[in-house]
Amino acid sequence: MLKEIEDIVEKAKNKKNFTQGDGASSKEISDLESDLAITLPDDYKEFLMHIGYCFWFGGVACGLVGENKRYEKLCSVMIKNSYYREFYGQDDSYSPVPEEGLVIGKWSGGGYYFLFSEESQRSGEVGLFLTETYGQEVSKFKSFTDYFSFLVTGSPDPEPVDVDYDKLIDIIEG
């Protein structure tokens, strides 16, 4: 598992302006899990422990930034989580952010990527939830590793998820 993540990071290092963190401590990861009352999937824990976060021109893999406050707004999962929970919680038209997991990134077209925790029936999957579908999920990856690979290499493609278009029409016609 760690080898796969390291291989993806090696590819990301070829991206323009690549920057990565120093990795998070076991205590920082445990504190994150305690704060959110979740258990993170193993591949994301490995990413956090060995990488922490990384970004490049056109992409961000969010995580724990530690003392590096310079990249906190861009890369912190805690900030992303708080922002999207508040944003989607203000309007009843939007589906709320799921409880069993955490927001691990934003989608530049308006939306977020969500990692399902071990407590979820969808443990380890990463879903893409869009603003234009009022917070409904539109696609998913089987794991954080697949999501991270997609960010860096464009592969594997996400799987589509059924969208409730009747709900969208009801909201729009409101």
C-alpha cells in the first residue's frame, strides 16, 4: 500500500511547483480521528504519515499540515471539512456532507471529494459531491489510492453514481 502511494508521489514530483509535507505523527493522525469520531482507512493513514499533504500546479492532495501554516488554507483537511460542512449545511436544498468520513479535497468546478471512514458501509471509497447537483454524489473511486492516482495521472477513471434528477428538478422549480 505504501509502495503504491510512494510511486504516485514520484510521478507527482514531475509536476510543476510540486511541494509535499513532512508527514504527520501517529498522535496527529489519532487526534484527527478523535476530533471527527472516525477511523481513517489505512491507505490514507499511510499518506498522512509519510507525506502529510502535497500540491502542484493544478492539483492538491489534502492532509495534515502540522506547523506549516503557510499551506493550511490550501491543504488542511480540517479546514476543508469545516468549510464544506458549513457551506452545505446552510441551505436545506443541499444534501449535507456525510458524517462517516471527511472532506479531503475540493473540486474546482464547485464541490468536494469525500473519503468514507471505516465506520461507513462504503469504507475507504472517495466520492465526488457537486454543488451543481445540490450536494449529490456524481462519481466515486474505490480507494484513496485510486483517487490520489487520478489526481496525479488521470487514471483510473472514477465510477459514475446515479444522481436523483427528480430531486434536482424539484429544487430548481421549487
